[in-house]
Amino acid sequence: MSAFSAVALDGLPEIAAGADLAALLTQAADGTAAVGGFADGDLLVLAHKAVSKAEGRVRRLADVTPSPRAHVLAQQTPGKDPRHVQVVLDETAELLRAERGVLICVTHHGFVCANAGVDASNAPAGADGTVILLPADPDASARALRARLRALTGARIGVLVTDSFGRAWRNGQVDVAIGIAGVRPDDDWRGRTDSVGRELRATWIATADELAAAADLARGKDSRQPAVVLRGFADRLSDDDGPGVGPLLRAAAEDMFRR
Amino acid sequence: MSAFSAVALDGLPEIAAGADLAALLTQAADGTAAVGGFADGDLLVLAHKAVSKAEGRVRRLADVTPSPRAHVLAQQTPGKDPRHVQVVLDETAELLRAERGVLICVTHHGFVCANAGVDASNAPAGADGTVILLPADPDASARALRARLRALTGARIGVLVTDSFGRAWRNGQVDVAIGIAGVRPDDDWRGRTDSVGRELRATWIATADELAAAADLARGKDSRQPAVVLRGFADRLSDDDGPGVGPLLRAAAEDMFRR
């Protein structure tokens, strides 16, 4: 494989709680000329907000009572809403850093990211004071979507659910995989040899994260295009759902920057 | 823009010190059917090892005398060569962590990565005991390559020089940009509004890193395909060389995980 393509799906409507996301995605894939419907070997990459909205993983700030700790953390940043901070704390297993209004959290899933993935942008239209959470179990979301897409279209595809994460030492965010079904999450060359027969000691490629990043390039952040179809990766798909995102999460015991 | 393609260049030979990399890349682009030569708007993504080899940024371990500190660090890992550790220290401005044989370094360029980017894999054929360094100034390398490719082909293209970096909290490596010419490094939506008119507070996309990751998916690690052409990003190219990789490097004062 030495070539692939990426196309964002047009015409996906605003997603409401309880929406049949697979049906909407199938319709959008059919209606996007450069895609022409899902086909065997396709990889669907979906920004998590569409999943979270369909699953009702949103919270109205009016329903939230901030704890004293949320008030203290909110006071560090002018304009920070303590109820928003409380939602972040509710999604957090461990708070790694709280500086200048940035909360770096380990989520209950084990992701390390800012604000535990809780986001106020792109909340449902008209839903002021609503924040969007990560899916409760993004691997399960990806598996359910893959099964339903298979049932609707007959196509054997892979599914990635993604979010934009910051990085410890680089500015800006890149999309990474947070839920995976039917795609190998990584490509581990450790112990294999390079082109001159030398062992590749440290080559362990987080392919699912590279796929997430590639897909993000095909969408406009402001264009309601959460879904991207990648073609050219049929050889990375698996017959079963596979291990999910777990292999990409560094174990706490091997983490040099959690302390 | 909602679609792009990625194609790895075939037929690039092993790169020797002093090689005219731009001429070799032009030949490879001409000879790769799916590319058919460089064209205006192309983005060339090149793994740094090709650049480092052409620039002679390699060191023979036989020429290295390890310091006492290199000996101490090497003793933490069975089989670690203290001369290799010395080369890593020579490339390092600040050593952040040294655990279980992994050295997390701030390089003289300001990159935070394992082993200061010094790598023994894919060293020149037959060059046992040779390690490859990062280019001394990857932005300058990218700019020189862009200018020479323009002179050779007339095409207005962008150039990214990349390396595979690990991440603090996720397993596996992803490719990131270490040298940039003629491409905007990031896309800063902070202060702009989302599709329902809400301000996008934290949306600052490291597009050059996403482009690096996307390109890596098109190449085989063992197939001598350091060069990938991305098409569909003409709107991200700049007339001038642009700011380089600097905007993607988090300033030490804003870094919560350097201490």
C-alpha cells in the first residue's frame, strides 16, 4: 500500500440524542459524490461529538452544582464557569495539573487530556450552557456503529471515534483515536529488522492516531463534517472488532510524566 | 477542501553524504506513476533520515569517547552502548528523564523527544556502528530543498521534514514536523466562532503535524520510501518560506510537564 485518499462526508445533519447515527452516516456516504456509499475496506473516522450527541452524553450547566473544589479551580481563571469545572471533575479520575485555567486530567477511560475532553464548542444549536462529554465507552460506541453499518450496508468497514488532544511539548492539537473497532490500533515493528537487516528497536507506530490525524485534515472545523472516509487501508482492517484503543494508552507504571 | 491523496515516491536510492537530494526526489517523482512529477500545490513530506544522510549528519561510534556520565546512563540498560549515549548527550540541551534506558531530551532545536532523535536504525548500508542525527537546522534544510526543487522543476511546492516522536501518555510513535518551508505550520481558530456562533476557545490545530502523520501512513517503514507527496493542500501553502516549525514548539515557560 503506498497511496490512500480521504473524503469528508457532506450533508450530515445536526445530531440529536437518540439519532440513528449509522443510518444518517449511510445516507451521507451515499450522497457524497466522491464516496458513493460505504464499500468493503473503507475506514470511517468520526469526531466523537457526533457520537456523544447521539448518545445523549451532554450536560446542561443549569443542572450542575459546583463543589467547593470546582469553585477554587474556577477562580484561577477569569471567566471560568465553576459548573463547567465541576463537569470536568466528574469526568476525571486523576487531575495531573491545574495551571492558568488549564486542567490536565486522566479521564475514567484512561485518556490524558485537557478538561477531561469536556467541550463547550459545537454544542447543539440553541443549547447555550450545554457541554459535550466524551462517550462513556468509545470502543463500545465504535463497535456498535460498525455492526449497525454492516447490517445497513453489507460493507465490511472499520470505525474510529476521535477527539482533538493537545500534546505535552508541542503547541496545537492533533486528532487521536479514542474508540476503535475493526482496525488494528498500532503497528509494532519492534524486534523486526530494517532494510539493511538491523533490528528496529523503537519503531512502534500508533497507526490509529495517524489515521485520526489524516482524517482531520479532510474536514473543516466549522463545516459540520464530523465524518471522513479513508480509502486505501483495507489491509489494516480486522475481521473482528479487535482490541480497541487500549494498546495505545500508556500504562501508569510506564508513564514518566504523570507524576 | 474536503479531499486529499497521499502517494509514496518509488525508486529513491540510498542517500549518500553530499547527494543532491532535490534532484533524486525530482527523478523519483517523475518515475512514480501516481505522481507524474512535482506540480504546483504539492506538499513533499520527507523523513529526516534522508536529509540527515545527505547532509552528513551521521556519527561513527568508533570516533566517540563516552564521558563518565554517558557510562553511568548506559549502565542503567543492559546492552546500551555508552558511545551511543554520548552522542545523545551531545545532541541534548536538557535531559528531562532517564528511566529504564529511555532518555527523554530537549534537543538543541527545542524538540522534546526520546534519545534526542539519534537513531541507529536505517543507518547507511554496511555502516555498522553509525548513528543518524537530526539535521542541524531542519527548517533551513526544508527551505533549501524547496528552493532547489523550485529551480529544478518550476513547481511551487511546500516541504515538510519529519521524524517519528513518542508521546507522553500514549504508546507508539507518530510522525511530526521538525522542519517546515512554504506551508503554514498551524491553523489557529482561537477567537473564531463555530457553526452556531459560539467562540471556539481551544481549537488550535497543529496541521503540519497532522500532515506529517498522514504522510507516514502512505509509506512502508521497511521499503525505503522516505518521501511522500500529498495533494489537495494547495490552500495551505504560502508564497514565502513561512515561520518554520517554531510555532509548534511549546515555550518552556508554558510547559507544565518539563519540570
